[in-house]
Amino acid sequence: MKLRLPEVARLLQESEETVSRWVREGVLPAHQIQEQYWFDRVDLQEWADARQHRVSPELFENGAASPRLHPALARGGVCYGVPGARREDVLAAVAALPGIPATVDRSLLLQLLLSREHLASTGLGDGIAVPHPRDPLVLGVTAPVVVLCFLEHPVDFHAVDGKPIRVLFTLLSPTVRSHLQVLSRLAFALHDRPLRALLDQLAARYRRSALWDDALWQGAAICEAMRDWGGALARYRRLVASQRDAYILGSYNSVHLDDAQLRVARILLERLGDARGAVRELERLRDEFPHSLLRDDAQWWIAEIHLKAGDRAAACLALARLIRDFPDGNQTHKAREALPSLGCAAAGPR
């Protein structure tokens, strides 16, 4: 979707001489072919957004019916307290939100959002960013979606004004045309001072929501799919460390929290080869989650780890504790059968 100099001058409401000077100075992106400047619509819209250059959205419609913001926001919804200390963490949490269409590959979406940010920040200034894939066709959505996110903490997105981001409008579109139309409408709306003031108030008021733990859980799952073990561990550990808040605010109960603790141990053991670390995490699951149904499983895996490490004595002690502490557990019968074959002393409830 290429534009010539006169069209760009009209869209930007500037003279052709001014637009030409911007191109010569490297301010405005353009391609020169046979002494004529050609402009990409996506580049032009994003350039205008980044510099808060107000452009009427009607100028990007070319007579076609234009998608409106309200239906796109209704599809994506509003999420408060989206977690993350870094831009990458926030985008992983965003990719996991329920407002993202179910047909979208979440791992691919995260990769596309990160690639777009590495190309140039989507921070528009004043604490607002509009993350979106560079190529809107890849994800295969059927209608424009805008997910409005209020972050738990301000995060540096390398915005043009250097201010940390507090509010995100994540944009997914089915076509380049609809992407430009929704993006231009959004940029136009964000020039409205009362709207910006309202966004500031909401960002300050609602730092947490019932979706923050869901976002952490799904974000960790995305990191696992991308083989980002460190990112997955950080998210699972944060979820586990916030047990009290999760009970009060979140939708995850203790079963999901101990699942997160178990995932920490499994990643350490199976992906990072840290058997000692895995044992410590399994012991924590056994000792700090008194109502978990996974406690006897954790004790069985502790015994298995010791046995694979060649420490038969430690394995015997672990099995004996399993039989003693969990006489009705799912793994107890296996422990009773394993003790004689390992040459361990018989054990039972005390």
C-alpha cells in the first residue's frame, strides 16, 4: 500500500515542500524510485503515531467502511493489573490474556510483539503504548481486536518521551487496511485530553485484578512453549510467592498454586538438570502446601531423584517418609513395593 508525495502531504496536512524536507533530513521514512518518493501506509501511520502528529482517521479509509474502536475493544476487553517488570514480561502476560482470540497462537503472538518492539518502540508518549504485530495477516484474526491493559507497575518501553508505560492498547487486525484504520482512529482518540486524564486515573486506581494470576500462569506456559525456562521459572515463582494475594484476588485456588510449584521443580530437573534445586522445590511443595493433593507425588519424585543420583540411602529414607506421612497417598503402594527391592528396611506408619 504505497503512497506518493502529494497524497502524503494531504494526509499529514502539510505542504509537499515540508514533507520532502522531512524525507531528505531522514525524519520521515520513504523510498526513492526514479526521483519520486514513495511512502508505505503502515510506516506513515506509525510515524505519525510516534510523533503524536494528529491525522484524521477518515483520510486512511479510501471510501471503504471503516472498523470502529468500540466493537474492537468489546472483543478484546479491559484488563487491570497486568504483571511484568520488563517490557518482555508485560508482553508475555498480554499474549496470555483471555481477550486474545482463542484461534491465535500465543507463542507466535509474543514473538511478533517482541519483534515489533525491537524494530521501534510502540510507546506513543504520556505512558501509553500500542503493541501490535508488524504484519497483521500472520495471526489470522477475523475482526479487529483491541485489548486495553492497565499495568501493575509502570514499565520502560523506550517510548519517544522516555516516560514509562502504564496503559497498553494491544491491536490485532485481519488486514493491513483494517490495521491502519483502527490504529489511526485510536491515535486520533488519544489526542483527546479528557480521555487521557481518565486513563491516568484508571491506571493509578486499579493496580491489581482477578486476572493477574491467570496472566502469570499463562505467561509461564508461553515461556515454556518458547523454551524460555528462565522466564517460565520467574513467572511460576512469582505466582507461588503471592499465595495470599492469589487466594483473595485471583481465580486460582491452592491446587493451581501447587501446580505452579510443581512446574518449578520439573523445569529445574528436566530442562536445567538441577536435581538438587528440584529436590528443594519438591520439599517446599510437600511442606508448605498442607492441603495439596500433590504432596505424596512430590515425596515420590524426591525418592526417584535420589535413586537416579545413586544415593540409595537417601532414596530409602524418602520412601520411608512417604509411607509414614502419606499412608493413604496415591504413591504409597508403590513405595511399599519399592522398599524391599532396594534393600531398605521395612517402613510403615508410626
